[in-house]
Amino acid sequence: MVSVNNKCFLRLMIGSEKTKIDDMRVLFQNNFHAVANSKGFTLVELIMVVVLISILAVSVVPKFLDTSAFSLAGGAAMAAADIRYSQELAMGTHSAKTIVFTTSNTYYTVDSRNVNLPSKVTISSGATFTFNSLGEPTAGGGSSVTLSAGAETKTITVDSYTGRVSSS
């Protein structure tokens, strides 16, 4: 069985000018309706594709990025906050509190509790800080702790008189 499009195409090849124009019009209209009636993607399908691409991007992109700088900044902020915490705990409890940073470890000790540093962060140079009930460093004042991740380092310093904690 020959379809309408095939008949029109055959008449285009061998027919007169009038039939050629009519057949071209029929071919155009049939093709136009076929395109207009074709189904597209549904909204659900498009959302699923976007979700799948997002999941892949979230799981693959971190493998190509070096996150050691972020880990180091987070580790330095965490260590500085714990030094301040030890200082404030000493003032709040009216008793001496100690925080210990041991060289080459990936953790430090706050009041006999180990605190892990973020991944890839190690202690390059350690120190022990002890704060009295006034928040003054009785041991380790003027010392600094250096954390490293890859080639980058961060230094946390405790002022010898005031106990001020600074990070650079």
C-alpha cells in the first residue's frame, strides 16, 4: 500500500506543474501536522534529568578539586576556638585547664578529650597551653601551633600576657 506522502512524491516527479504545486502543499501540510502532533519531553522527564546531572556533579566535582586549603582553614579555626574554650572554661570553673598539641598528630587533646582535625590536616609544630582561673596562660604563653595541609600552613599564636588567641 502506498501512503499519501509517497503518492504525492511520485506525482511530483512525473506530474504537471499544477499537480506538483498541489502535491507540494499536501506534503508540507502532512509534515507540518506530523511535527505539530509529535510528543515532546514531559516536565517530569526534564526534572529527572536535571536531578541526575546534579547528583553526578555533586559526587564527581569534589574529586577534581583540592580541598586541603578549606580543610586547613577549618582546622585552624576549630583549634583556635578550642584554645579559647579552654581559656574560658578555666575562668568559668576557677581551675587550670590544659590543651595539648603534639607534633605529627592529626588530633589534639582538650581537657583529656581527643579532638580530630579535618582530613589531610596535621600538626607541624606542637605546644601545650595551660590557662589559670584568670584566663592567663601559665604554660605555653607566647608559643604557637602550626597546622599544615599539603604545602600550606596556618599558625595559631597565644599571647604570653593576655592569652589572646590569633591565627595567621
